[in-house]
Amino acid sequence: MEFYRAEPTAVTSWRMAVLMGANSRTYKFALGEALLEFAEQGRDAVSLRELAIPYALRLAERAERYPQGPLASVGGASDFLAQLKASGPESLEAGAPTDRLTRAAVESMPGMVMQKFHNLRGVGAVAHRFYDLTGKGAARQVVLRPELKTVAVHAAALRAELHARWSVVETCFDATLGRELISAGVVLSADGQQLLAPIRRVAVAGARAALIGFQHGRCFYCRIPVGDTLRSVHVDHVYPFSLMKTGAWAGPDLNGVWNLVVACAGCNLTKSARLPTPAEVTRLLHRNDAIAASPHPLRRALELSMSDTAGAPATTSDARAAFVRQVDTVATDRGLQ
């Protein structure tokens, strides 16, 4: 909840639901995208069937590449993932979900994803609600609350964050990639721009879109919102990566999730290769605590990249603070600053 207290807005509640909620399947992301789509249209309410159409179609599109839930969790023919597998190809060919898939979505959404969207495991409901489900049977309506329209003003950026998180989660369900992601987290590409699966080095998601939500959509340094396109923002090393090229570096890998932030172009260029200020170190610790509140595998990548000298992952805020203090000591020794 520290993440929410730092910026108590509807957008933060949305980010908490998308970035920090449990992910047994990917339904939450499909629902989030469908909600944004109707909110951008200025709708105040939609029928449950209307909402089910983009929801089901987005899942069919994603299921073409990766499973949308653990394969072992798929039940009988009535399970929505089984329905998705059976009707997905025909839906994609038609450009719309089949009647069968739409009906399956209408039947399953209320008691499944719509009931859980606002809730975080171990925390309870987020501070803002974005919709209410009213009526019964075929007359069910989804009332889109004003909070959702507030969120939709930032739809482009929030959709990019949602897609990045969706990519990370669905990759965990892939039989050939999931186990390594859950055990080892993601790693960063050499240029810091992509999150990769650690063994096969398959690109999972862009680092900017995956990280910016944990900074409330703001530049790490000046704290000004970076805008909705992310085109003018950079991924930056808080402790400059150039330290590792001095020949005297005795600290950990600086190209880790723990040390990567999103910054506007002006701040990134101005900062250059200087060490962070004490205030920036504190901000980095808070940002990392926010990532640590998210589910696997981004959290796992953070914990492992901040392991202590004995190899124990940094699973607590105190351990992460001790790790950064050690990095700071190494960076300021021998005139490396």
C-alpha cells in the first residue's frame, strides 16, 4: 500500500490491479483492455455481451502465440480456456469471437475475472472501482464508473504497461519458458531495452513499458509525467553502467532490474554518468519495493539481481536497502565517483 500512498489516484489503483494482482490466468489483462476501449469511446455503460466480444477476441489473439493459463489447470470442455482453444482459430479467421466463445465469456466473466479484478491477494480491494455489474441474465449491464474515464485519459501509456505485463505473465505459462522464468525471473538485454527469458534469451517485453508503471508514469529524476507514447523516454542506469568499465569495479552487475529506471530524455542526458544523490537512492529503494510487491517473475528477477554475497535473494526491504548501501560504498571507493 506504500505504492498507493505515494500517489493516491485512480490511475494508481488501476496500476495496482494490473501490475500487482495475482495472475493464475491472463483474463484480467483482456478485461482491462476491453474496459479501456469502451471508456475511450465515452460510454457510460455496455451490455455484458458487448464487453465479452473484445475480451474474448483479445484472448484469442494472444492464445495464438502463448497459453493464457497453466496448461495443467485446464478443466473439461466447459473451462473457458478449453473453449478458447476450440473456438479461437475460427474467431480469428472471422475477426470476431464465435457465438460459442462469446457465450462462454458472458457466462464465465461475472464469477471469474470481474469479481476479482479490483482485489489484490493479501491486501483486499484497491481504493477505486472502475465498473459495476447490474441486472441479471441476458439483461446484465456493466456500468463504467467515472474513475475509469479518468484512467482512460492515459489509455495509451496504460495499455502499453498492460501489454508488457500480459507478455511477462503469459510467457510464464509456456511449457518451454515458464519454469525458468518462475525460478530465475527475467534478465535484461545488453542494451537494457528488453526483458528476456534467461536461458533462451527470448524477448518477453520492452523494459520501458514494463517498468514505467512502478514509477507512476513519471520520470525517475524530475518526477514529471513522461507522456502517453513513451517515445521520448529512456531506460537509464541509476548507478551508471560505465562504472563496470573502469577496470576497478568490484560490485554486482549494474545491468539488473534493480538499477534500471525510466527517465525523460532531458534528465537522462543531463545526468550522464554521475552517481545518484541520496534522494535518488531513496526513490530507487521505494521503486524496487513496488516491484517486489508484484507477482513473479519481475519480482523474482529483482530479488535475484540483489542477492547478498552468500547468494541469498533480497526478499525483504531491509535486504534490498543493505544491497544498495554496499553498491554505494563500492561506487564511491577509489575515486570511482
